Amino acid sequence: MRDDEHYMQEALREAKKAAEAGEVPVGAVIVSEGNIMARAHNLRETWADPTAHAEIIALREAARRNGTWRLCGATLYCTLEPCCMCAGAMVNARIRRVVYGAADPKSGACRSVVGLFDLKGLNHSVESTGGVMAEEGLELLRAFFAQKRDKSRSADPPGPV
């Protein structure tokens, strides 16, 4: 969908901000009725907060701006498949749909590790679409972690002489 790519571009802009700040490059935007309600990027290191994922920060901002925690009808775009914490928060916020880029084989909660949105008995159902501009998001992640590896190698003391 053209709209999905447009809003994913905005999420990718946020992911680039995260990388510039030394954070894992994940970005998110929340859209309702064609308007961006909130945008965010990972800030776990900056805030020393394990919950400071892009999606959680965006949900908090959208709820604050909306004046209610219920974000019915909104779509959340994120560059990486959400984890269980973020997917659970989306269910609780009543997000209508999540669109993500790259799958996360280590902690993805939409399909990769857990299908949280497919669980029966939840009080709300969230639609999910994955793979939107996945390569762009993956490239940001690859470059970020390659740079981290290079820095850690250059910081290693020289071997025995």
C-alpha cells in the first residue's frame, strides 16, 4: 500500500535519529485518520529505561495528545517487528493495526517468535502487516551493529607480543 510505505518512511526517519543517538535504530509513528499523532525512536540507553522502545514511547505520546489511552482506529508503523511488551501495549491501547518492516527472529511477537495477536481470549484484536520496507530497516540495523563491532574491536587491547 502506498500509504504504508509513506508512513514507514517516517518511521525510518525516526530509526535514523535513534542510530545517531547511539540507540538501536528502531522508529515508530502512530497514524489516525491520515495524521501522524506521534513519532518516536528507541531511547533505552539514553533514558536507562528497559521500556523505552520506540513503540511504547509513541503510544504514550499519542495517548497524551489524544487525551485518552484508547487509540481505537489508529495504526502504528514500526521499522522492526514488535516484541511481546510492545505488542501487549498495542492490544491494551486498542490499536487497530500494526505495520512493521523487518521480522525479528529473536523477539518478534507478531509472527516470528510468538503470534501474540492470534491468541484467543484477548480483549482486543490487532491486525498486523509485516515486511513493509523491511530491507531499509534491516540495513539500518546491520550498519549500526557493524559499527558497534568495529568500535569494540578497536578498543580491544593488543594481543601478546
